[in-house]
Amino acid sequence: MALNIILLVIIAIIMVLLDLPGLLKIEKKNKIKVLISYFLLLLTGFTLGLLLILEREPVSPTVIIERMLNLILGIGL
Amino acid sequence: MFSWLKRKYKFLKTMAQANQQKNEQPQAEKIPQSFPELRAKLQQVFAECGDFKTREILVGDEHYRLIIAWMDNLASNQILHESLIRPLLEPQAFCQFLEDKEEDLAVFLKNNVLIAAELKEVTDFNQTVEFILCGESVIYIEGSSTALAAATRGWETRTVTEPETETVVRGPREGFVEDLAVNCALLRRKIKNPNLKMEMMKIGRQTKTTVCVCYLKGIADPALVQEAKTRLQKINIDAVLESGYLEEMIEDAPLSFFPTVGNSEKPDVVAAKILEGRVGIFCDGTPFVLTVPYLFLETLQASEDYYTRAISSSLLRTVRIICFYVSILLPGLYVAFLNFHQSVLPLNFLLTIAASRESIPFSPFTEALFMGITFEILQEAGIRMPRPIGQSVSIVGALVIGEASVRAGLVSDPMVIITALTAISTFILPPLQRVLPFFRFGFTIAANILGLLGIFFFLIALVIHLCTLRSFGIPYLAPLAPLSLSDIKDTFVRFPLWTMLTRPRDLTWPETGQAAKYRAGAEQLLSKMRKKEDR
Amino acid sequence: MMTNVKISGYQLALLIMGFLFGSTAVLNPTAMAGQDAWLAYILAWVGGFMLIWLYVRIALINPSLTLVEILKVTFGKYLGTVIALLYIWYFLHLAALVLRDFGEHMNVTVFYRTPMTFIISCFALLIAYCLRKGLEVTGRAAEILMPYLFIFVIIIFFLLIPEYDTNNLFPFLEKGLTPVIQVAFGVLTFPFGETVTFLMIFPALYSPGQLKKVSFAAFGVMGFIILGIIVRDLLSLGPDLLTRLVFPPSLSTELTPELQLEPLISVNFLLGGWVKITVCLYAALVGIAQLLGLNDYKHLVLPLVLLAVGLAMWLYEDLFKMMDWTANVYPYYAFPLQFGIPLLILLVAKIRKLA
């Protein structure tokens, strides 16, 4: 488990290192928008990976979709 | 780390800028009229140049003094004597001039005395120096600011022989030599057309190498020609000793494994490429002529394809494509099948392999890597060794590595077969010969990790990489991707020559590309009509 | 915006074909219909033509606009953004689904002991590389790689001929028409309806006049090939075995006399899946970039791919949960996105035209 977490961290760091030169070159108008969305996506992915490794993932969206469909359509699933 | 890279980058950039400034042409300088001054100047420029020769001559009843300056052995002594010195020393030569005394001496010499094929009037001293260094003889005239440069070039060149890199069974056997003038003439003899343009330029701050951009006007895309010329003009290095220097400076993807600039040693190959609308780049001092743009499929084409019958050359094309796949995939497939997909192989075959691998202590992957590296060592040794010793390398390779390592139980028999097959396949594609081993190792490693899946991951990545490449603006995999159906005629199979009515659409100027098609069609119709009329 | 990206009609056709092939040919969604699988498939195929007609109409009414922009134009800024987010989620979900399918397939068939995360990550790395290079390169690579897919399918189809048994087609409509229509509805949403993703890609077509021809031709050709695969599985395995298997083609190819061609199925899945995931993630990336008003999506490739890998592992507990969900829940979840909202867009456009 520890190994997996280390791997995940390394992958995330490599990603940032690969993207950073490109991210810093964007023109000023969009820079903040791109940086925020970039790190938001990265953080989501990273947290998800971390939770999956720790086996403490929240309820899967598929289950939520299933429940919602049940509620709306009332199909017996 | 990044700050270090940044600093390095800045340093390189400033260096490049500094070089740009250094590259400025020297100012024009007048030729001194008095001879002591001229002599001093020549002495200063050519100090300690042992091969620089001058000769002073008094002509016209010893009224006029001339200095002839040339480089020993660059200028042919025979031409120098026959066409310059002898006519000058002819007693009657100056009679007319001494009587009239109206003309300028330089003009008189040019028109009436000297019998060299090409004579140029020069007024810039630096230019005369350049001419001398190119092998021409310069005649300075006392009291005149005009000098005459006579074409007396005549140095020792290798005779035109059959090139060793591209041998053919059928087809012309002549190859380019090291001399640019000879090479241009060889090409001109193939394409007797005033539209074949040859633009000369000088590249290299120290070497001042002559480079010739050669294209067929009206067929080559003018934008392509312009692009090639601007890329060459941007080159700013000390020396150009081989066209490889130029290749490295003008190629599109210097970091890719694949070549995006082609080269050939044969006039007929270069002529064919120029006729397709490509641009040839000749470089003085090397028999290798560059052609741009260079597309991936050219690695599969050989000049002989067009000299032999269409069916046989189409079959050979197919063989070459198979060879391409064999040379990069075979060891990887072996590893993948033995490690992951044993069930795919027929049982009997699997048992045979198992029996031969019984006493081998290593995994198929180790075996493949060991044999692959061994072969690369042998190949490199075979090329670098003096030719008489090369024989012994092959004996060592065949006996020691092949026979003994199998007997010693280091490698299995199937692996030896596979290595041999891959090696031979590699030689069929000379332009990619130095590239394919890397991919072979890559596929072997990928196969060891994820079997056939790994191989295909790698293959897709390779195809994506090939698709991103462009050579002088043309997609590297054209005409396969993007697909151009009319150009398929010269890819996996070679259509008969009488079906090749259009020029390659990706290469040629759009006007000629599409229009030529219709024009050819119209011409066919016209000829049919004429035949009917004749009847 | 991203309108400078241009692909040719042939490339678009290949992308649509690869997309349809995707995981369909390996999962065989018609399996539940037993001996009537071919009928269910043909019904869905006809429905698929209606769906692609709908998408093409929308694309032609709004030339050079992607789905996200069309939504904004049709439903206004706020509602449009919400629906666009829904679609981006759907594309991401689809990519994760295919990734998971791929990982499960590999784990079940060949790589029993390789961790699924590793296989999926390798695949994702390839797709990230492809996305970084852009759609044009993807199209050109498809031109090189898709022919292999067709060749492999044809090879397998003909090598299996000795194993075909026409008795497997009977009894015809044993349980009546209702289960067949139910399966057909499932097949309509997977794979045909999923081509709604291409509404993000249609504006990139070099000559928009070809759009209708190209997409219909791609549907026709690939639909025919998938029909061939379904008939092949049915004839060689029989309805009984077909309904019990998760990956029918893997088993049917093992029946080839003297040979075992299972790896070809994996490779086909790889090629089709590569196109499908790349297209889905491309659509999601372009959608995000357009919502944010960015010029270039390429900076967001790596984090989104990481997210897709995470989602692939997170969405389903195991293979059987996934199979169950895709068969029973997925059609109802996807249908509004594939049919409802596009139809609404078309209606709104028509009403606006009248008004």
C-alpha cells in the first residue's frame, strides 16, 4: 500500500513537471483559469487515486445514477 | 534543474546571436593600383600559405606589368600555361593594343589575348582572394583597378565509379563523386532541360563550401524551394565537410529516430526524385546528395523498382514491407509468445521449442537482448574494420557467437534463427538500418512486460509518432496518412509506368499536380482522335 | 477556437468505425437475446441510423459549432452550461467505462496476474500521448491502424467457418418479440447512441458537405462488420453458451481449428478501444476548454487522463457489477443524453426557425 501511494505521488509529480513549462508560457489572460482548472483536475484525480489505494472510496457515481433512475423512472432494478 | 536548463538555453541563444553577427560579409575593398602595395597585401593575406603561387610578367614590349596569382594544384598547371601564360608571352599578342592604345588593357586582354573558357572582371580585392581559393587564376594589372579571374580549375578528382552503398543489378552504375561540378554535370546529363535550376550558395564561415540547390522549375513547389533555400541560408556554422552537416541543420525533427532528409549517391535516383518535384541539395566534397522532402515510404523504394518489370518489383516491395515488420517485431513476438501466449503456438512446435530451450538458464527476454546486442557489436565491427580483417569478424561472429553459444547452452537454436532473420531483414532497408535496432529492443522490452499487448501499445505509439512528423511541411506518412488514393500507385505495389499519369500530389505544385492529370487525359484523347483521322 | 483542427472525411469515417467497434465487438451486447441476437442487432442498427441522422441534422443546422456551443446557443448560458457539464461527465464516464472493460478483458483472458491498474495505466499513457498530439494526428494514425482491425476481423470470420452450425439460429423468436426489443434498446444505446460524442468532432471535418455521406457510410460498413461478428459468435457458440459468457468472441476464436487466435481479439479491442477512449476524452477536453474559454486543451490532458484512470477503477466494484449495470441501468441513463436532448435541440431550432 505504501508503495502504491509513493508511485501515485511520483506520477503526479512527473505530470506537474512535464506540464509546468507549458503552463507558465500561457498568455496572462487565461493563465489563472488554466492553472486553477489544471490543479483542480489533478487534485481530484490524485485524491481519488489515494482513496482507492486506501480502500476508502466514497459511494460510486454509478450507484447514485442507479438510485436516481430508480427514483425517477421507478424501474425495478 | 529547470533553472540550470534555462541558463543553458539562454547561453546557447546568446551564442547563436553572437555568431549571427560574426557572419556578416566582409566589406568590398578596392584593388590597389600600385604593385608594391598589391604585393604587400597579397603577402599579408596569404602569409605562410605554401601553396600560394604568383608570377610577374612583363608584356607589350615590357610596358605593362602583370601579376598572375593562383593556388598550386587547385588550378591546373596545364590550363594555366596553355591558356594564360603562353598567349601573354606571345610576341605579336600586343601589337594591336600598342597601336590603338584606346582600349583598357583588361578589356583587351579579355577579348583578344587570353584563351581561357571563362573570364570575369573583378574590382573587389576580397573577391579575387575568394576566386584564388576556389582554384581560379587571377591576373592583376599594374595601374588598373580591374583584375581578371580565369577559370583554370583543375584538381585531382576520383573517377566516376559504381557506389558501394547502392548497388543494383539493373540500372546505371555511375555514382556521384566528391567534386560538385562533376556531380552537377552528371545530373544535367540525365535531365536535359533548361528548367533544371541549380542555385549555388556558399555555406560555412571557415570552409566556404559551395552548396547547390537543384530543382525542376514548374514541377517543384516554389514554396518548397523557398523553404529549402531559407533553411540553408540560416545555417551558420564553421564548417560543412559533408552533406550530413547540412542534413542535421535543416531537418524537421532532429530528435526523432527517423530521417526526414534523404540522401543518395546515384544520379539516376536523384534525378527521379527531382522529377517528382523534390529538391536536391548538392554539397561540394561529398558524393552524397540530399533530397527533400523525404517521406517514410521512400525507405521502401529502390531505384531498381522502376527499371524492372512492374510485377516483380511489386513483389519485392511486399517483401520489403514484410522485412520491415520482421526486423522490428520478430524478437519481441518470440518473447511475447513464449512468456504470455504459449497457447497460440501449435503444440508440436511448442514442444520443439521447449526441447531446445531445456538447458538454457535464461529467460527468452535475456536471450533476445544478449543476441541483439551481440549482433550490433558484430555489425559495427564489420563496418569499422579495415576490409581484409572484416572477413575474420564474420568468421568470429558465425562460429563463436552462433555455434559456440548454442553448444555452451547460452542461447537456444530458435533465438539464433530469429537473430539471423532480423539481421538480414534490417539490411534490406538501408536508410533505416541504424534506426531499426532501437525499435527492436523497444519491442522486446514491451513484449516482456505486457506480451502482445505491450507490442501493440508500442506499435500504436510508434505510428502516432510517425504521424506527427513532417518533412518540409509534408506529412511523413503521406500518401498513406493522409490517404491520397491517386498516389497509392507507388507504395505497397508499383503500378506499371503507363498507369502513372499523375505526379505525386503531396509534392508537386497543385497546378501541375491536378492539372497535369487532366492534361494527360486530354492528350490521350487527342492522340486517339488523331489515329482515327489517320485511318 | 479549436476550429483550426481539420480532418478529412475518410479519417472521420475511420474514427466513427473504430468508435463503434470499440468495446462492442468484444462484449457482444446482443448476447442476452440468444438465438435472436442478429434480429435484435438489426433493429438497433436501424435505430442507430435514425440517431446518426439526428446528430448530422443538428451539426448541419449549427455548422462549425461543437455540442457545448450548440447547447449554449439553444438553452441559454446557464442551463446550457449545466447540460454541457452533464455531457462532459458522460464522455468522461464513457472513457472510464471502456478503460475498465479493457482492463477486465485483459485480466480475464491473458494477464491473470498483472494488476489491472497497471494495464489500464499503460493504455492511458498511450492515449495521453495521442491526445497531446491532437485530433489530426489521431485521424492519421487511424488511417494506418484501422486496416489491421478489418483484416483481423475478416481472418477470424473465415477461419471459423468450419465451426458454424446453422441450427444455432433456431428456434426463431422462442420467447416472443419483447426480450428481443429490450436487447435491441440496449444495443441502440451501446454502441450506436454513443456516437453523440461525435457532435464535438463534426466541426473539425474539412468539407462539411461530406458529413452526411461519411457518417452514414461509416455506420453502414461498421454496422455490417459488427453484424458479422455477432453472427459468427452465435453460429459458432450457440445461444446457450452465448448468454452465459462475458466475452464471447474470446471463446469463439479459441474454436479455430489448429490455431488459437485469442490475441487478435485483444489487439482488435486495443485498436477500437484506443479510438473510442481518445475520441471520448478529446470531446471532454474540448468541452472543458470551451466552457472555460481557453484556446488550447492540451494542458489539461494529463490530469484528465489521471482522473479517467481513477474513475475506471472507482466506478464498479467488479466485473459482474459492471456487466449488470451496463445491461440494466446504462440504457436508461444514456438514452436521454443520446436521444432526448439532441431531439430537444432540433425541436428548439425548428421552432426558432418558424418564429
